[in-house]
Amino acid sequence: ISDDVVKSGNVGDAYTTEQKTIAGYTFKEVQGSATGTFTDQAQVVTYVYTKAPIAGGDVTAKYVDTDGNKISDDVVKSGNVGDAYTTEQKTIA
């Protein structure tokens, strides 16, 4: 969701990483040491974000005959913009 930031330094030098503000996402957690000292081994710090929900509208499945008459109750599905949804074909006597 954002470009990696690579920091370089001499063994024993201090480093600091920063949490970014990323539109549409909420910071959740940091994995690894956000601050520390450079070692002779590669170190990875990962900032984890969750996608912020974007309220969406409803999807209504209507069940009608060929004349447009209602033959079963509507089914309403709710979700966030971009979420997948499915509807089901009913067997109606």
C-alpha cells in the first residue's frame, strides 16, 4: 500500500522508522523494532494497516414472476464499497 523505505548505516549506528499516514487505511501494529541499532544482519520492520471500511449501499434481490408480481420475500445484502456479494436462486413452488 506504500513504497518500502530502506535505511542504511554502519553497524552500531542508531536507526528510526516512521509510521505513515495512508489514506483509506488505519494503522494496526508494527512488527519488528521501530527503533534500534544497525547490525551486520538485515532487519525488517513491517507496519501493518487495515483497510478503512467505506460504507456502501444495499443490494436487493427481488423474486418476481414474468409479470413482475412478487412471489417471494426480497433478500437485502449490505456491505462496504468494493466488497463481493452473492445472491441465490430460490426454488419457489
